[in-house]
Amino acid sequence: MLADRSRTALDEAVDTLAATGSKVAALEVDVTEAAEVKNVVEATLSAFGRVDGLVTSAGVESSIPALELTDDDFDTVVEVNLKGTFLCARGFAPAMIDGGGGSIVTISSALAFSGRVNGAHYAAAKAGVVSLTKSLALEWGQHAVRVNCVAPGIIDTPLAGHVPAEQLAAYVSRTPLGRIGSAEDVANTVRFLLSAGGGYITGQTILVNGGFLMPS
């Protein structure tokens, strides 16, 4: 089941997956609205009968100095990145519990550990995702529901297109692997955490950043 605000993005992804022979369904959703998340849960169960995994990858960001942040600026970023993560996890967890367990992968950011100039709201929301992941892992482990987090660095996605060239160059120069990440780098880590290979891992945050940041 694919869920996104963009119908165009959903249609493109559905076509790509359908071409591989995969069974796929899609639904437009605003993850900040509990009622819409509930609709996705119900549609998923209707289409597939059960829920084994969830990836909470919806996110937005903006670059605004802290002293210039309006309440709306702050709330928008926190609601999508943190509240949306919680609403999706809370929405899908009961189906996983009823099915005997599952795996949830949340998406944070390396900025949760370093902070960011002109990004206090974004870094704070992503740090909240890390803590939320640990709390849900503690609560739901008894039900065989694992909850882990992936915290990417700069990844070659449309969002990276807004990063100034000199900042990208500086990032690469300080990264042991000498490049920015790819979407596949993140997807492979997520896939591992969803799989049986990650069956004894929960409450953890894996940084996918080429070694740029190595928190203690």
C-alpha cells in the first residue's frame, strides 16, 4: 500500500511496481489527519488482509532562522514529521499486534543529532522521531512489534536539489565515503529492518550518511 499527498507520485509508483508483477494499491493521505490515516489502515486491510510492516517516510522541511520562525512554520514541520509519524504508527500497530507482530521503520535525519542553522524546527521534530521510536519499541515489543529508525544524511532526492552546491561539496569533502547518499542506500537499510534479518533489532536508530556524523 502506497500513501502520499501527491496523486501524480502515487500513479507513477503504482505503474512501476505493477510492472514487476507486485500487487499494489495506493491512497492519497495527509498524515497529520488521524481520520485520513484510519482510512489508509482500513484500505490496507481490505486490499491485503494483514499488515506486516510500515515505513513512516512523510516529511517536510524549510530553512528559516529561529528568530523568524512563525508559529505556523514550526507547527507545519512538527505536525508532518513528528505527529504524522506517531499517527501512522498508532494507526497501524493494532493490525500488527492482531496479526502476531510486525516491523515499523520511522525516518528521522542526521540533523536530529547535530542540529541545523535555520532548521531548529526540523531538527527538533526529527529528534522527536528518534525518541518516539524508542518509546514505541519499549511499549510494543511485548507484542512482537519491532520499531526502528533510519536517520539519513544528504540523499540524492528532490529535497537535495535545494541544498547550495558549495554546501554539498563541503558535505562530500567531510564524508569518509566521499559522496552523498542514494535513495537505494536508504531503501536497503529500511528493507533490512523490515525483514527477518532484523528480527532481533528494535528501538535502534541507524544513521545512513556515509560516515559524515558518528555520534557517540
